[in-house]
Amino acid sequence: MADATFTGALEKDARKIGVFKPETTRLMQLTAENLTCLRGGREVFRDVSFALKSGEALLVTGRNGAGKSSLLRLIAGLVRIASGTLALTGGEAEAAIGEQAHYLGHLDALKPALTVAENLRFWTEFLGPSSGDIEPALAAVDLAPLSDLPAAYLSAGQRRRLSIARLVAVPRALWLLDEPTSALDAASQTRLSDLMRRHLTSGGMIIAATHGAIGLERARELKMGAQ
């Protein structure tokens, strides 16, 4: 019954949440050819290639240290490309790939002194454009009852859910997710899976670094360290 109630709430608020607006996501393709990454003078990975289209998901797998997180950071523009090419077609010509993507890393970018609502409002204003209404995004991650609570009092799972709310509140086509289910309980993992599937249905793209299944049955796999 809880899952049915959650799904019903999502349907009710669908038009208020950026990720669920198909018209905001263009037909796009992200293409990587022979990417090489160096960090601290050490080669993390080399000759990584893939292509991802609207509505598709790619799971990046591999042993610890294989470069999964580095690949996501490289796509987000946080790490320099040592060699190879990375191109996004069908997006905004004047915007970098990172400006058209959400990056969810290991650390939750929150200010402890700000409330749940204030943290999310900051990110919607910083990342924009958005509808300005953060309530549907908070409801989507089941944090609406805690909107006035300072982030310092949140559990690890609640902090993760607040970070995920940022993905929902501001529409961006590409989601870069590094171990997105980390610290989430079973119910929250189910919510995240539903949000990801809806994002793909609306024409979005997802690249997720993970050591296990995250509820995207049709996702393709890119195994790092197997080149």
C-alpha cells in the first residue's frame, strides 16, 4: 500500500517536477571515444568508449580503483580529459556537458545549519531553471515532513535523499550517479528506482557507477578495468 500511495503522489505532482516533463528533454546522445584519465600522474583508465541516447541508462561497474568515479567526474567536467573525445549532441550548443548534467557524488553537498527546505531551495536557485516549487521534490523523496529540520540532524540516508531531491527539482537530461543507493534503506531504494525509470521514460539519460543492481533492468553495462 505504501508503494501505491507513493506512485499516486508522483502522478499527482508529475507536472510540477522538472524531471517528469518530456518537453524539457531533447533527443540527445552522449558519445565517448577512447577516453583516458590521469590523476596525480597515474593512469586511471584508458581507451574507454561508449554511446548513450535519450531514454537509456549505462551502469559503470568494476573493482575498486578501476576508475568508475573518475569517469563520472570526467563527464561532469570535474576532471580533465587526458586524451580521447567526449561529445553531447542534441543538447544546448552554448552549454558544457556538465551544465546539462546532475552529478551525485559520494559526498552530500549540504549545509548543516540550513534546513532541509533551505538546502534544496539553494540548489534550485543555483542550478536553475526550475519551477521554484520544491514541495513536490521533497515529497518524491519522502522528506516533506522534515522540511524545517536543520540538515545537521539528518541521518545518512536522509541526507542522501535530500541530495536526490536536487535531481528531481531541477530538470537536467543527464544524471551522473556515483553509488546512488548508498545509505538508502529498501523503501528509499524503491523510490529512487521509480524516479530513475521515470526520468528515462521522459527522455533523460543515466550513467551510474555501482557495485550492484539499482533497479534498472534494461540498463547496459560498461565494465571498467576490462579493456
